[in-house]
Amino acid sequence: PGIKLIEVQGHTDERGNDAYNLDLSDRRAKSVKDYLIGKGIEGDRLTSQGYGETQPLDRRSNEQAWAKNRRVAFLILKRGTE
């Protein structure tokens, strides 16, 4: 209840072209957002954004790094008191 707004962030690995990865990360983030709304989270408390391959956790070019970089993360944008 104390979290008012969360950004669901989609990320991809470096493989594929930039436009495809950005679209994929947008769809990935939106899918998680829709899932959470389906589980009862109010939609106005969630926003989604794809970042493609621009924010890797691991900069290496191997299967282990790619697996880490294909992810969804949550960023708390606004807290409130209730």
C-alpha cells in the first residue's frame, strides 16, 4: 500500500537489431504489467517501459551474460503514506 507507482522495465540481450530488441523489451514489460493487473494490482500504480539492450547487467557476449540481460526489473517511482 505504501508504493504508489512502479515502472516495470523490460530488457533484452545484445543479439538482434536495436529496433527489434526495443519492441521485444516493450512487449516483455507490458506483459508483466498486464499479468500484475490480472492479479489485482491497480493499473494506475503501474507503468511499463522497454529499454532494449541499453542497460545490460553483464557486458560479456556469451550465453550466461545473455541470460542475465534478458529480464524484467521493477523500479519504485513513487512512495506514499497510508
